[in-house]
Amino acid sequence: MYVIATAGHVDHGKSTLVRALTGIEPDRWAEERRRGMTIDLGFAWTTLPSGRRLAFVDVPGHERFVTNMLAGLGPVPAVMFVLAADQGWQAQSQEHWEAVEALGVDRGLLVVTRCDLMDPALAVEEARERISWPVVTVSGSTGEGLDDLRRGLDRLVASLPPPDPDAPVRLWIDRAFTITGAGTVVTGTLAAGTLRTGDTLVLDGERVRVKALQVTGESVAEVTATARVAVNLRGVERDRVVRGKTLLTPDAWLETDVVDVRLDGGPVPREAVLHIGSASVAVRVRPIGSPPPDPGAPGPGAPGTYPPGPAGAGTARLTLAHPLPLRIGDRALLRCSGRPITSVLVLDVRPPALRRRGAGERRRGELAAFAAPGSVRDPARGVPDAVTVLGWRGVARRSELAAMGCDPAGLDVPGAGDWVVDPGRWASLAERLEAVVGEQPGIPVDAARTALGLPARELVEALVRTRPPLRVSDGRIDGDGVPGEVVSAVERLRAELAGAPYLAPEAARLPALGLGKRAVALAARAGMLLRLADGVVLLPGADTEAARILAKLPQPFTAADARVALGTNRRVVIPLLEHLDRIHLTRRIDDRLRVVVDDRHGAAS
């Protein structure tokens, strides 16, 4: 199935044309039929000469129902723009055309109606100043030109790019109602992806189940885009769903209330309404890198507005009244009563906070390449790609980049598991890791993760593997080598302890020997020192030799006995005896007495 929307000024014959093409009355409400004017969205469908099925979303043309019109226009890939030969280009013709352009709908058919009332040449000439689409002239009343219109519609839908049937679903709800015995039903235009009976989808952050599906009034087990679809939801109350909400594939979308965008047009009001899909949301607008306007100050634009950027384009931050599932590359529009429509292109759905001085200017620099059409990394879409977004963020999950609208499939960058890291950030992290381990040899992996500001332990372990001789052992990070200056410092300590191996230097003396905290930690991890406590170090093997000496004392013995036997002081003997207790070479009997328990020294157990 293919889906297109109508557009055009009120009373130019849009609904009449849809009725003539499909045999279906698109005006659903009695009030619409009584007044002869479309108020809300209407839906109809037909089969084209080629056998292709085409559905119409018929939109209201009156200025009071522009919000309804935009809800129908937003999700569709093409438009049938209707212009009456006897009235020509009117105010709502212009507004509808501005909306079509703002939403990036670049495929369509210009249909000039009421050719039985007036020669269409003048209306065609008038429209040609704006619209370059193929033209068909018809009369909805007499049927003249309808066959040409059907063939034109056939050519139009055949030219549309095929949607991705495997894409995640984002169904913008444009209608919701209750059917007795079935429950809540919602409808929308399925622009991409596939829906199946029994699927789990997300509505307002909660998971819901698809009970049944219908397309053009027929029950189906599966619907592939593009299609007009009715979804019967299991166990969902009617008051939970209104126009503008979405049904989403789980874990495939990011809902956000702050986005950075490109704006085409201006001046831009500080407050406006954002229209995307079937949603309309109040937003606050602030150009990036610029101060807020002074409502009372003279200057370009009306009070309370921001001036347009260069060539009518610029970047801005939008703060939404409530979150929407948006992606990089989404097209939307801003509308404020009495002002021209402004086109919106979403550039970032997880933008950084702009709290520090100069943050706005830096952000504007990051977005500068995308601030004007054509100056883009990805010319096909005119939006940031995965490499660019990763560069902004530094670290991200592949699944998060995909949910943001960037394809991470070809991303060849460092990382671990689902995590990827910008190459420049990776190199900086590796250098910082070496510095951290240098300051704290044996630092736990989780402590290193915190010090580096990384979100996952596996990233730290991957970094370690790129920096030999660093290694992870028993959950700690260390290096195989010891700097030469540390080796020299240990040799100076060895010389100082040669005559009194248990008379450790005072803590204040250690730096003079070259044994600062970092050097002591490195030497201890390499087994070149025995660290008993902060500022208390002996040579390796001093503990087992002490146990041999103490085994010769009458058992049990006191700390004072040990101090005399080892020729040291209380500052050293207490942590030494506690160390011997921990490694089970001695055992405490009470608060004063110990015995040597290692049978190799002939002591009692």
C-alpha cells in the first residue's frame, strides 16, 4: 500500500476529489457533511490502474484547523496538492505549501480542479511559480480528467523510495476510539517497519500488546510499511491515547524534551508550536551561542523574536513541553500565529548542557557544518553521521547511536562490547590511564573507571590491553616494569638497612631516599619492598626471617620481647607483628602474647 495526503485551500475540492477517486466519503463527522467543509482528518483508499493500493489522508483546508491538517501531513511521503481553477492561489494554499516544504515532502502531484467552471491555465501558471510537480487538470463533479489523475497518481507512487520493512516502528497516532467487545483502537500511517499481531510496543513508556490489526477495513496478521493501519491494543484504556502519541518498537527510540536543530526561515519567536508526525508540542526556542532577546529592545524582527541566522538559517535549541521520540534527521516545523512557518531539521537529540561560559559558542561551532543546506558531512541527508555524533559525545553505545538516528554499522572505532569511543578520546583516555596507574599502582579496575569518567568496566579493561606492560590481575591494574629510579631508591634503602634490617627509616626520611608514595607503591607491587604500613617499609623476606628469629624466643612472647630480639622500635614491631599474624606465621593468644606457628621454625602451634 501507498499513502499520500491532500493539501490546499479550503473549499478547493479536496474531499470531492478523494470521494470521486475512491467512492468513500472522507468526511467522517455529520457536522462536516452539514457544513460541506472538512474539519478533521478523513481517510479513504482505492486501487490504481496498475493494481497498486493507495490510501488518502484528507486534511482540512480552513485556517482554524491547520493543526489537524499538519497531523495528517506530517507522517506521509507524498502529497496531492489541490488548487481550484476558479479561485487560484489563496491564503491557505500558501500556508499548506509552506508546510509541505518545511516538512521536506518533495514528491507530489499538483491537481487543478473545477476545470468545468474555468480554464485552468491561469491557476496552473500561478502555481508553477512555486510548485514544479507534474500537473493534472480535473473536474471532481463531471469526472473529467479522473483517469489522467489515476495514472498520474500511479506514476507518483511508483517513484517513491521503498520504505525499510525492518526499520523500528514509530506509529504517530492520529485517531483513537473504542469498539465494543474489542477495546481501544488507534490508527496512523505506518511509514517504516512491520507490525504483527502479538507484537509488543511502547506507549508512553509502558509496554503494550497488539491484539489485532486492520488495513482498509480488513483484518490482517501482518502490516508492512507504507500503510494506513488500525491497531487494536490489548488492555489499554481509551483515555490513555490521543492524537500525537506514538507506538514504538521497544528499546529502539530515545524520547527527548531538548533538541538542537537547524532552522530555515525567520525571525523565530521565543515560543512556538512544534509540529512533527501527528504531534503538536509547545516549545521554547533559543539560538545556540546567542543571548536571549530583550523583548523591549529595538532591533530586527518583532519584539520577543530572534533574528534569523545567515541566509535565513541557523541553529537553535528547542525545549519541548513534553518528550517526543525524535531522531537526528527528522523534519518538523515551527508555527506561531501570524508568522511564517519555519522549517526544522533535527541535528541532535541528546545535546550537552550549556552551563559553562562559552559552551554555547563551542556548541554553535560543532553544529556550524550543518547550519546551512549543502555544508554537511553527509550530503545525502544533510545531518550529522555516527562518526560526528560520537565525536561530540566521546563515548556511546552502538544501540544508542542507532536510536538517535545514526547508522553505526560501518563505525570502525575503538571500544568494547556495545560501547564505542571516539579515537581522539580513546588516545587521551589511554594517556590518563597510564598516569593514574603511575600514581596508584594496583588501582582497582572500578576505581580507574571512576577516575577516567568511563561508563563501563569493560572499557577500562580494553584500554589496559592497548597499553602494555599494563595488565589487569585480580581486579587491579599494574605494570610489569619498574622505573630505573625506583630500583636505585630500593638499593639505597638496602644499604641503609644493611646493619639493622628491622630499623626502618622514619617516614620523613623515605623521600630523601627516592621512595615517595608512588615509588613505594611501584616497588611493593613488584615485590622489591615489604610495605607494612604508611611510612614503614622493609626489604622483602624480612617477615619470614623475623619469624625464624622470634621462634627462638621462649613461647609465648610479647611485643617488647620481639622488639628487643629484632633490634627495632615500637613504630616498626607492631605493624610487623600484625603482618605476621595476617600471613599466619604468628598467632595471638591474648592482648599481650603471641606464639610462632610455622613448624618450619620449630615453634609450638
